[in-house]
Amino acid sequence: MSESNPQERREEPWLFRTYSGHSSAAASNALYRTNLQRGQTGLSIAFDLPTQTGYDSDHVLAKGEVGKVGVPIAHLGDMTALFEGIPLHRMNTSMTINATAPWLLALYIAAAEAQGAARRELAGTTQNDIIKEYLSRGTYIFPPAPSLKLTTDVIAFTYRELPKWNPMNVCSYHLQEAGATPVQEVAYALATAEAVLDALRSKGQVPDADFPQVVGRMSFFVNAGIRFVTEMCKMRAFAELWDELTRERYGVAEEKYRRFRYGVQVNSLGLTEQQPENNVYRILIEMLAVVLSKSARARAVQLPTWNEALGLPRPWDQQWSLRLQQIVAYETDLLEHGDLFDGSHEVARKVAALKAEITAELERVRGQGGAVAAVESGYMKQRLVESNARRLAAIERGDQIVVGVNRYTESAPSPLLSGDDAGFLVPDEAAEATQLERLAAWRAERDGAAAAKALAELERAAVEGRNIMPASIDCARAGVTTGEWGECLRRVFGEYRAPTGIAQAASARGAGELVALRARVTEVSARLGRRLKFLVGKPGLDGHSNGAEQIALKARDAGFEVVYEGIRLTPAQIVNAALEEGVHVVGISILSGSHVPLVSEILSGLKAHGLGHIPVVAGGIIPPTDEAALKRAGVARVYTPKDYDLTAIISDIVELVANEPRLAA
């Protein structure tokens, strides 16, 4: 290569993606087409929570959730509108979908074929990792065994029918968002991959001769945090361990089928509400962990936006994150060189140490009986709750410095927040009603008999243990809705509630750190005649339970009796729990943007049952205008990501109870 022409051996960059979708299929389509025009090279689809959990937009649990964290896809008409003008045979599409992965893939195939595309041309990824949903993200539906069957159905179908498709993205991203250490993140991801591949092999859906090919289609979706040297070494360790596991456990001889292929979204957990402009630097630094090392470089990168701790990103915010990727890829000389870290003794030492720790934790999971058994026993969930508690305690103490949060907090006002929109996208309040109208029209106009016939065949396929994909594709073509598909399989497989990880989790605080708070809880409890009782509730479909878990854990350690039943409760169920349990305070955690309608319904229910005097507090990503609305409605306190000191939050809640005279026994 001549020095004057470095382009001669310059590698092609990774896929540029932004994770996006909101309001409606038409609005999301416009956003996708805009992003593609600005240089994005692949799509990453965010679906709303009803779509992810197999409900139609008019289900009681979908209230307030429609179009909030992603795009609502209720039927083939929505999927067709989502990709209007986007030729799917030339697109690489990633779909973050898990419990309903077979259904969304069926809709995608039907929409692509309606465009004239052949299945063999379709390229992309379904996340299809249900195990981490039980641990972190909460969009599971069915118990682990049938869920794993659906996962393997997608894999067995796609390797034959869609050879360019990645049928599963083993997703450790959300594990780190739930507090996983680098060791836990990799160990639990490898345990998940083992569970899926073992199930696939044992069920005989794939001939032995084809099994290496199936292994070669497995991909991963990882997280990269701010400790970018450790994160880079983590990825090198991950790649080496995957190569060893596929060769030794599954006998995969060909190197190309053992290759570690992964995409990434860098860490959102560390994005701060305080001084949010600092998040741009965090995002860029975290990205370096997954692009600097050629031997462990990501194949696709999607970056969060600087303002995600405030609300939904605007198109301009997504463009800014896209430009970060493009500058690194095209303006620097990164892609002109081999691996920058090969031969580094320090990197080799760190990688070896990580591999040893990861292997030890993986063996502990294997000792439990594998990933599914470790979900059902609560082992992995408990470990995540404990590690997240340690992280938060370190920030509270100041041992872990977060600039703008617990150090260097003085700041000039940010001009990025001075606009009329307060620096983020305000959801379209009419989007839910419009979606409900479209759904009703779709049901009225379709061939109802054809939809019923397709659903009957879907149920037979599920009962008989056949691969679910062919019947799901027929359902898509017949006009079946997402809720109907989900309800059909709920009848066959049942539903599941995963362990919360709270009951056995160890405290992250030393014995002396909560003495004053515990004494105050004891004092107020004595005055009221019984132990303070705190109901922590997760209404709606938001499954991001990390905040609720940490509040419940801290309240337990402070001496409260805590009632926490996990995710996906209706407002009526929360009100009923408050009534039956005789609680002194109700805490509501919502991160999906549905806080105003859901909390308002809870407040109304409490008043209707004569419990309007019980203090209600709310936490989540809640903009100032919504905070004001909630307080006008009767919420006593609103806590947002800037309120990182959990001890202070629990102390505040104790005083709310102490100052409410109507709570006396």
C-alpha cells in the first residue's frame, strides 16, 4: 500500500444503525427514510410494548403504551406501511423482538413477499432471545420451556428458508443495563447460547450435518460501558470463548461457522439527566470499545442519543449520533490498520483474567442445570439485582465518580435544553386513538372466516409441537392481529411470572450505613402501631424493572415491609393490592412514557376505595411538564434519573408517611 493512497486496503465500515420507531407505522416509515437518506446503512426497529408482549392496541394493558417506546404493529397492514418505499430485498433489518419474534418475522416475510422479494434475499436479524427477558427487560409471555421452543422454531425455519437471516441475537445488552458486570454479561450470554443450541440439537429440528451451519448463523448483541479498556478486553475475551465453546462443545470444525459476530448499542444506563450534553462524550468513548480492536470489532453499531435520560430523541438527535459513527469510520484512519492491540501484554493479561472469571461464572450456571434452570431458580436475576445495588451504592458514596452527578455538579445552563421542545421529542397524544381506529377498521374489513381458520391451524400447530412459523405466516396473510396470535398461544402455553430477585438479594450496604434510616423507620412504625408497609408497583407493560427492584431492595434493607409483585400489573390490580395489604405508601415505577394516564388511573382507584390519603410517589423518565401534571393530580413526589441517592429517596418517603396523620393505626 502506498502512503499516498491509504484507501487501497481500507476496510468497509460496520453497519450504521439507529434504534427507532414511534407513534405509528407511517411516522416511523418517514423517520427511517430520512435516516437512510442521511447515511444510515441498516434499520433497527423499535416496537411498542403491546407489540412486544402480544397484545392488540385496544387491550386493557395497552392503555397509555401504544406507540410510546416504539412503533405499534398490529397486523400486516401496519407492517406494510412501516416499509412503504423501502425495498426489503436490499435492506438489512434488525428487529428487537423476543416473545413475539415468530409473529413479527412472519409479518415481515409476508410484507416482503408482497413487495415481490424472495425469502432467500432477506437479510437481517431477529433478536429472539427470550432468556434475557426474564432477567432484565420483561417482555416475556410464556413459561421458559415453550418460549425456548418458539426460539428454536425460528432458527430451524430461517436457516432453510432465509439463509441470509440471523435468527437469534443472543442479547447481553440488557443484562448490563440491569447491572451485570462484564463477567456476568458474557457468562449469562454464553449460557443462553448453550441453552438454545442444546435444545435445538436435542429436538432434532436440524440434521446433524447442518448443525455447524446453524451455529454459524448465531449472532450476539452486546453492551459497551464507559470503562472502555475493560469493555474492549471483554469483547476479545467473548470472541475467544465463543470460538472455544463452538469447537469443543458442538464440534464445529470450520472457522467461518465459529466466528463471533455481534452488533452493539453502547450503554444507556450511564446516560445522565444532569448535564446531559456530557452524554455525547460518553457515547463516543463507549463506541471505541467495540471498533478499535479489529479482531473483536462490531459488525453493526447503533448509538443512543445524548438526551435519552430526558425523553424520546428527535430526528436531529439521532442524526448527531449517526454522525459520530460516520466521523470515526470515514475521517479517521482506523479502518486502514490491523489490530492495534495484538502483542500487548497488558491487554493479553486482562483478557486472560476476564476469561477465567467468565468461565467460573458460566460453570456456576451450568451447575444450576443451565440458563433455564438458573432463570427458574432466580439465581441469575438475584446476581443482577445485587450487582446493580453495588453499582448504585458506589455512586451514592462517591466511590464511583459520575461527572455532573456526584462530582463537578456546578454548570451553566445548557443551550441544548432551551428550545420550546425542552430538548426531546414530545409523543403525539393522538397517536393511540388513531391506532385504535385503524385496528378497528382492519378487523372490520378483513375476511373474518379466513382469519379464524388460520388461527385454528396455528393452535393445532402449537398443540402438536410443529414448527410455528408456517402457520404464523399464514395467519399474517389472513389478517390475524398481534393480540389474536398472542392470545391463541397463551391458551396453549399459559403465561409466566418470573422471579423478581429481591427476596434473597444481599444488601449492598455495610451494617453501619443505614443505622439512622432504620432507626427512623422503626420510630415511625412504632408510632403507627405496625411496621411501615410499602407497595412498589409496575403498571402497564413496561418491563424495565431495575429501578423498582432497587427501590424495593433499599426499602427492605431500611426496615420496611415491602410488597413487590413484579411487572405488568393493571392499575386496578395495584389499587386492590394497596387495599388488601394495608400499605402506608404506594410507589409507581414507569419508564415507557405512559406515566400520566396510568398513575392518574391509580390515583382515581385509590380515592374510589377510600384510600386517597395514602401517599403515592412515582419514578421514571418523567419530563418536567408531566411531573407538574402528576403533582396536580395528587402525586406526592416524583423521582427521575437525577435522583440517584436511593437512601435519600427512602428517607423522603419515610417522612411522607410520618407527616400523613390519617395513616395512624
